[in-house]
Amino acid sequence: KLRDTMVEVYRNMYGKEAQVVAIHAGLECGLFTEKLPGLDCVSIGPQMHDIHTSRERLEIESTKRTWDFLLAVLKNL
């Protein structure tokens, strides 16, 4: 249900389909669902570069988009 809501909110906000993919960055979801069977869990976040290095960077505009998206999702749950 959570993923479906997020996909719908994304489509309504941005006028295009969300890309739903499994990537290494979603590792925590696997750990949580292992401990809490049936947990509805999704990992999202802003655009980041050179993660875990001294050159790690976070895109501020992407952070704002992520925040706005999260607020919209919460309103639709």
C-alpha cells in the first residue's frame, strides 16, 4: 500500500512515472522487514554523490523535492 501511494503521489506531483527499483541503498528496508515480517517499507532520499568519501555531496534542490514529496505522501496515507 505504501509503495502504491508513493507512486500515485509522484505521478500527480511530477506528471511522470516513478522508477521503482531495488538498489544497495535500500539495504535498511531488508533489515527492518526481516525483523518485522509484513512491514510495508520503502526507502527514498535526495540525490547524493561520492557517498562515504571525503567528497560526499548532497544536492540541496533534491533535498527540497524529497521533503515536499514526503509531506505529500504522508497527507495521502
